[in-house]
Amino acid sequence: MKKLLLGTTGLVVAAMFANASLAQTPKVTVGGFSDFQAGVVNDDFDNGQREHGFRNDTQVSLRVDGRSDAGLDYGAVIDLEADVTPDANAEGFNAARTYVYLGGNWGRFELGSKEGASESLRVDASSINVGTGGIDGAWVFFANPTGGAFITTPGLPTAHGSTLALNDESLYNANKITYYTPAYSGFQFGITYQPDMTDRGQLVSRGDNNVGQAGRIVDAGLSYDNTFGDVSLAAAATVQYGDSEADNTKDLFAYNVGANLGYQGFSLAGSYGDWGSSLGTASTDGQYWTGGLGYQMNKFGAAFTYLGSSLDVAGANNDFQNFVVGTDYKLAPGLTPYAEVSFYEFSAPGVTRDNEGTVFILGTQVAF
């Protein structure tokens, strides 16, 4: 009965919002991908490990899209994890994203478990990546973590996740409400609110005293995307703010600025991100920067991208660097083989957490 009442209430609210009956039955679209990767690794932290391994990543996406007589666009997106194991980067047990949307000529609302405006609007060198994603790609699943705190992906704190793990996305899809304006002369603004840093899916903890976490989080972004003859320009500034849940740590405040300039198939991209002392003490300080050159010609793509970062924690300066070369080729509709090599280095005070390595990945993705 409770589910029936909740569902009925939702229908009433939607009807009031649209001010009209539904024009037609919503359309359901099925898509997704299956991605096989073979990796060869040379890592300083290898100990009793073979030099190669295989990985498979599969996702099934369901889209529901409808429109009312009054012109209200509405629907839902469900990205299901479809592998034989739980998700390796902790995006979720059953799904990576689940949200509903409402849209029109006034903009678009997204409500549910997915990334916020500061993540979806940001521009950096990962914007031109090919293969698995380069500096924001699959090298993390083959490399050995060091056990130290490092910024290893080009994201702000809630998108990056734990600095003690490689590619932790357990915070990436927390429950939130996001509004995006329509694009005006190339400009678009988005703003997100999420009550808690860790709540997602059906979890509602309302906890407000957890060390290292934030609540009442607002993130926003302003982007620009336009073309002038043969030249394209994309740029964005994004920011996050949230209240620290512990009295002895700083509030969350971080920002990213980046741009991507394109000309006749070539792309030049870069960014700078600053975490400041977010959710740490006064001695905590974190920054990252990216740069890259990409090329796309018909079915062929190639990219050279770089990420560097510095994270000071309690006087310890932990530096990270990653240079990635990747290429892919659209062999047939939905079929893309690729190759990618990543050269990474972790550097921290002392030698116990210093690590250098190389990950070479050959893969094939089938998207449908």
C-alpha cells in the first residue's frame, strides 16, 4: 500500500507540473557496452604477481523517454552493472546510475544517483581521451595501489572518492538534484545539491558527524562550447562547496578550470584543479593539473594526455604523475578496438610508498 500511495503521489505531482495528460506511452530504449581488456604490467610493487591479466566490463542501459501534451520532457535512465562480479570501482552493486529527469525549453532537472554539474560540465585533458579513457581510464585496475593518499584522477573531491584507493567511485553517484539551463550562445550553467556525501540509492543515513565527510553540498559549473569556422572552443569553470561534518576539519571547497581548443581534427586541452584544505586540517593542501593533445580523423583517434598532482597531508607531500598514450579505431558500427599505455609514478616522503609502473592495455569494445 505504501508503494502504491507513493507512486500515486508522484503521478499527481507530475500531472500538476505538466498541466496536461500524457501525449503517448513513454518509449523504452535498451543500450550498453561490453569491453574486454588484456593488460601487461610492470610495477615496482609487484610481488609474486604475474605480469598480465584480463578484465571484462559490461553495462546495460535502459532509457525511458516521454513527452506530455504541454511539451514537458520526462523520463529515467538506469545503467545496470552486468558483470559476473561486483563493480571494481565501487560504483554500485546493481547499477552505476539511476535517475529521473524533467525538461523543457526552460532547462532540465536530473534527480537521483548520478554525477553532479561540476563533474558533467568540467573540461580537462580527459575530454580528448581515446581507448579506455587515458588519465581517467582503466590503468587503475591493473596497477598496484601504494597505500598512501594521492590524487590520481582529474576530479573534485566528491567525484574523485578516497585518495587512499585507485579509482574509488563510491561517492561519484550520490543522491542529488541537478538543474541545467538551456545553452545560450554556447554558455550553459548547472547547479547541484546533495544532502550527504555518501548517501546513494535507497540509503538515507542523515549522519552529520562523520570525520572526512561533508553534507549540504552544492556544486556548480559554467561551460562554454562553440565553433568558429574550423576552430572549436570548449571551456568550463566548476566548483564544489559543503559543510564539514567534523569540527576539527575544514569545509569542502574545491574548483576546476579547463579548456579544449580544436582545429581540423586536432585538440589541445588542459586544466587546473584546486582542492585546498577540503575536509582536512589547515596543513592539508591539494592540487592537480592536466594537459593533452588529441587527433581524430574519420574512424581513427589518438591522444597523448598527462595528469600531475600534489597532495600535502600532515606535512607529507605526496606527488603523482601519469602520462598516457592511446589510440582506437572504429572498425564497424559499435565495434572499437584500441591500445593504450600508461606510465605512472607515485612519490612520497621516504621510499615505502614510492612506485613507478607501466600498464599496456589492448582491448575491444562492443557498444549497442
